[in-house]
Amino acid sequence: MNVRRTWRLRYLPLDEIEEGMFLARSVFGEDGRTLLARGVKLTKNYLRELKTMDYTHLFVGDRPEEFEENGISDQTYSQVLSSVREVFLNAAKNQNLDFKEVLAVVDFMVDEVLNEDVMYNIVEISKHDNYTYLHSVKVGIIAMIMGKNMGLTRKQIKELTMGALLHDIGKMCIENSILEKKGHLTYQEYEMMRLHPKYGFELMRGAPGLSLLSAHVAYQHHEREDGSGYPRGLNGDQIHLYAKIVMVADSYDAMTSGRSYRRTLWSHEALAELTADAPEKYEPKMIKLLAQSVALYPVGSVVLLNNLEVGLVTNVTRERVKIEFLTGTDKGKRIALKANGLLKIVRRLS
């Protein structure tokens, strides 16, 4: 287990963040560049600039300390965001697609995830402008963790992750006026949008170094168990395992990311909604696998406990959640909540 220098996390609205707090998670631009690195001391100028760029929340901390943190590194996250964006932009320009850079960075991603007990802990802090690229990267990370927890081989995890990272590349063949439309799509526009899985498959199949199964992830990620999905109305066993994983990861991230047309759900709300949609839309064991792979209460969440005290989630693994008491006689004390313990989280407050 790697122990890195980081900070006591809080996920706060920008208006509540004070000058002098430390940035606890890096802020990335849509091209993968680090706009502000983890550990930067926030100034009025930084906060003002982030506000003009439409950032609404940040992960911040008030003091450095030793903290166990799982997942892919900032460097790898930056590289995969940059390489996915480049491939998408080339697809939009009808240029020859080269997936070599994405394939290379997937190796780094898989190495980092296979070496640790990882839970997906990323909460949306991005602007909506770069949603397409960030969404693709986050779906890739979630699917990769799910594949690891399912016991897939390294080769299978790579195929799955490539498909997940590129699952929406077919959208680059759709007119911008449709992709960027704020309101509801017309029937004709919706029918055009429903073709993006097919376009994605056509862009990916036959590409050097890319598995045909990865291409089928793009083709099938909007299919559903009961045959109500698109573009081919596949059902049940007609849908490949990788696509079953990615369709769940895709829906989860869409629910928990800020979009203009629906309320952003917290992790536990999204999982509850997906569970309610199974088995008609999603295979129940995939929902269970997702629940084992994403943090129900991500690091930085402020939660209400069943003893009526308030706690801050400081670390999450599959076995336990660590919290720091923010109220009561135990304020400042840290404990690990166990699945069969008496102390439990009732709900998330922020």
C-alpha cells in the first residue's frame, strides 16, 4: 500500500472555501493539463479565477497529514485525459485514428489499480464544457475497477478499459448542434443521437492493436437486459460481458455528474436508482459489482451517524469506512466503521 502526502479532505462549494486552505485534489483542464496541483495553497486570485471558469466545488484541506489514498495517480489521470481527448478530436475531424497512446496509458492505469485495494472515489468538480472527455475517463476507471473485482485477467481488463474509455467516441460523428443542445432533443435529433454506438463501432473495429471486443463495448453500451436499448435492441446473453459492465458504469457516472438537464445524484442515490432498474435494464450482479467498486460515501463526504453525531469520511476501502467526528465529545477522533458494527452512517449531509 502506497502512503502519499496529502490532506484532510472536504468537498466544499467554492463560496465556502477560504483563502489559505490547501487544494486536496488537482484540478485538470480539458486537455489533461494540471491547472492547479494538489497541495497548492489557495489564494483569492486562484479562487476568483476558478469561479470565472465555472468551477462550483473543490476538494480542500486545512492541514497536511499522512493519509492512505487509493486509485490512479494524478500523472496517469492527466495522461489518459489528454490521450482520450486527442483521439476524440481526431475522430471529429475525420482524421486517421491512432489508439497507440491510449493503449499505452491503459497499461499504467491497470498496473496502478491491480496493485491496490481500490474504490472509485472521484466526485464531480469539473466544468460542463469538458464533460465528454472526463465522463469517458471516469467510466474507464470505474469499469476497470469492476473488472478487477470480478477477477478478469489483465488482458481482459485492458480490453474492457479500452472499450470503456472510447465508448462514446461515436458522438464525434454527431452534429455539434445536437451534442451541445441544452433543451430536449426533437424526435429526429434523438434518432440521430441513437446512432452514436454504431458510429463508434465502425471507428474502432479493425484498428491496429485494438480488440474487436473493445469495439463492441462502444456498440452495445446503450443496450438493456430487456431489449429496450439501442441501436439493435439486444437482450440478455446477446450483450457482451464488457458492455454489461460499461452500461452500468456509464449510467452511474451520468447520474453522479453535473448535467444541465437533471439533478446530480449522490453515490448512494445513484446505486439505489440503478438497483430499482434491475433486472429489467441491468443485470443484478453487475449492480452488485458496481456497489463493491465505488464508494457509497466518497472521501470528503460529511455524514450523519446513527448516534446523531456528524462525521467526515476520510478513507474508504471495500472492508471499512474511516471517519473523523466533527461534533460531540469525540470531536477530532478517528475510527473505522465496520459492516457489522453498531455505529453506522444514516445519510450523507454534504
